[in-house]
Amino acid sequence: MRPVVARLKKVSSLKGSNILDIGCGYGALSHVLTKEGARCTGTEIDKNALSFAKRFSSTILKKSRPRLLRVRGELLPFKNNSFDIVVLFDVIEHVGKPSIVLKESQRVLKKNGILYVEFTPYYSLVGHHLYDYAKWPIHILPKKMIKKIVLSKKTNNFFSNKDVWAQFVSLNKLKISNFQKMVSKLQKIEERFIVKYSDIFEINLSFLNYLGRFKDYFTFSFEGLYRKA
Ligand SMILES: C[S@@+](CC[C@H](N)C(=O)[O-])C[C@H]1O[C@@H](n2cnc3c(N)ncnc32)[C@H](O)[C@@H]1O
């Protein structure tokens, strides 16, 4: 969560800002942003994740807490131009209709507002959604084999193998170029093509942007910061 906060702080003040964290999950980022002094709204479609986020919130935050709402990213119940910052952290590749979620995100952003998006490209060969299960690209195997590997693995994760599999098969396979078209009306501040290996090294290879459709293969994680003109 820390790198996201640091990137946002470089382009906008968080204190007093009205921030929307779409697909907030268990609410970790919404809480960190609230602690930084932002007025944060976290939205989530998953009932269980949201109730966890609410319980977490009442346990760890004494004064101000994020507003947590059960809302689909495709249909945001907010007025036009109402947020200073909209965040989609590890979310856009999970939603049913990414282009609609991005349209909605842009609609609710104020003029000069910031959109921050981070996602793992589905077709990445170096980092993918099953990275915790195998450091090699198991997602290119036939589906039956992937399922067997995922369900048979012994893990101590917070999420069960079944949850991980369900999440994997629901990915929308968004490609970086398609995403870039969806935000082309915004002013680009920065795009980062992160390549990393476990926690050992991490580097931003901006030239990957020039590799056309191959950029997805070598990007572990894509990050974009944009401004609404
Ligand atoms: C991988 S999790 C990331 C959660 C959180 N942003 C984080 O980084 O901890 C993706 C989240 O997106 C949520 N999600 C999926 N589709 C959504 C939609 N259409 N609208 C809002 N949230 C959605 C899921 O329920 C899930 O909690």
C-alpha cells in the first residue's frame, strides 16, 4: 500500500482530499488513506469483504473512518466531478466491464482530479495472478491443468485455493493497450511498467510501452497516473 500512497502524494495532497477507492476489498488502502487525512470512500461489491472492512475499520480507527459502501464500479452513485482522486488498485482486471468502470471513474473525478490505476496484465509471463502458486507462467497451460495445480497446492494463505481459482477464472484479460485507449481522454502524468522478482528486485522499464502488444508479456505490474483536464 505504501508505494501507492507515495505516488499519490507526489502529485496531490492527500490531507482533506476526497478520495474514491473502487473495489476496496478488505479496505487496507482506504484505511491508510484515511490515516493520511483523506476523506476516503471505499466501494466494493463483495458483501463479505465489505463487512470485514467495516469491522476492521471500527477496530483500528478511532476518529475518522472511511465511508464503506456496497456499490458496483460500473454504476457509481456519485455526482459528476465529486472526487479529487479515484483509485483502482488491483481492481480493473477483476471487474465485469472495465470500460464502463473507467468511464464512471472519469465522470466522478473533478477537473484536475487524479486517476491512479494499478493492475497485473493477464498475459504477463513474468508476474501473473497465480504468482503465489508458481513463479513460471502456469496461466498459459490448459485450464484443466491450471485448476489441478491451484487446487492441489498446500498454502497457508488467507484465501483458500477455491477462492483463488474463482478469482482467476473471473479475470477479464484486460490488455495494457486496451486500457490505455480507455483512459486516452485523460492527461497522462506517468505510466510505469514494473518488472520485479519476488521482493528481491523491482525496476520500471518504460520502454516496454513501445513493444505494442508484447508489453503485456514482460510487465509484472502496470501503474498509471492520469489527470482529468
Ligand atoms: C484483488 S481484489 C483488490 C482489493 C483491494 N483493492 C486491494 O488491493 O486490497 C479486487 C476487488 O475488486 C472487487 N470487484 C470486482 N468486481 C467489481 C466491480 N464490478 N465493482 C466493484 N468492485 C469489484 C472484488 O470484489 C475484489 O474485492
